[in-house]
Amino acid sequence: MREIEKGKKIIECKNVDFYFTLEQILYNVNWTICANDFWAVIGPNGGGKSTLARLLVGLLKPSCGVIVRDSDVRIGYVPQNTFLNRHFPITALEVVMMGFLKPKFLGGFLPKGTPKDAKETAMRLLERFHLESYAHKKIGQLSGGQRQKVLIARALCGNPNFLVLDEPTASVDQESQREIYQLLQQINQEKTIIMISHNVSVLLGYARKILYVNKEVMIHHLPNHLRDAYEKKRQDEHFCEVEMLLWQHKVGDENE
């Protein structure tokens, strides 16, 4: 597998529209993603964020326009509100190993190139997420934060270099959120990350670029004064949206 040079353009959306029946969900999306970017995707409910994620990973096709992907892009995807049944008798290790499976009419199959030591690879991923002691526990016995880490580990099984996560910290406690963000920051040293989130803390503490999605898209680069202000706070504190607005207003006044 060839690695992609950091900073190289890997995905480009060109004039992308998407319709569901007669409703236009997204229109005129122009967006370039480069290797090792960390994008936070924000916007109102119903604005098209999850639809954009599915377009990026190829689960949906644009109604108009094109999405150009570098030939070396390998995608990992953590969908929102996964349909994983907590009561299904499957262990955390088995869930991670599902990342090697490719869909088939009945069951699944291991694709060509799957490592012979797939079980060991899955175990190493659980170790990276400090979940090795939970490997043989049923998925329903894990906390919400632990389950989300297992799902991220599953997405990493195919050794992707582009990871798309749709609300991976929804419905988990603040401590688990912080742990997941820190893990993603480490992963970002090796991989490109697109993360949908409603939590402004992820924007200031971890992501470097922001895409606001509400039918159309708007690109923002995180201002240095906001990052500096965040660094003065404890990293494990929630950063309030109101504080961000006040800082923006204050700096705007100072620059006049």
C-alpha cells in the first residue's frame, strides 16, 4: 500500500448537489480535503452533514457534480447511531474483526489482502484503545464510550488513511469524549480525519479546519486567537459556544 504525502489533495467535491426524491439536501458543494487534515463538520440538524459523510465514503452518489478521490485513498467509516445490537451475543474483539469483512449475500467474506493474523491485528487495535481487558466481554456489557472506541477500532481494521466519523461522541460522557478526541488526535498524525460533531470543544482543541454545512457549505480556518484562548483553559474542560462568540466579539473590537 502506498502512503499519501502529507498535504496532498486526496478528495475534491466539485459542484456537488444531492437530492432525496424531490428534496434538495445539498447543493453546490465545493470542498477540497488534503492528507492529514482534521476537519470538524458542524451545522444544524437536517442540514446535510450525515448525507455529506455518506457521499464522501461512497455510500451515496451525487445527483449532480463529482467527487474525485485519489487512487490511494482507503476509507474507514464510523456511522451515526450504529445499528449494532447491544443484546447480540458478540464480543468486543469480534466486533473489531468485522472491520475485515466485506458484505456478501449470505454472511460475509474476508477480502484479498486480509492479514493472516487478523485476530492479532484486532487485538492490537483494542490495546491501542486500552480495551484489551474487555476483548472477550459482550458488546452490551461495555459503556457507551467503550463501545464507540470499539467501533472506531473496527473502522481502522482495513488500515484506512482517511477516517470519517459521524457524531462519534454522541451520548457518551464528557470524560469518554475527551479520551476519544485525544485518540483521534494521535490517529491524525497518520491519517486524515473528518469528524461530524456538535461539540465546539473538538473544534478548538483538536480540529484545525471547520466545515459548516446547512444545505450549502462554508469553510472556516480556526483563528489563532481562539486556539490560544482555549490553550489557557484546562484541556478537559468544555468550551462554551457563548465564550467563543464573546472572544470573537472582543477581538473584533480590538481590531477596529
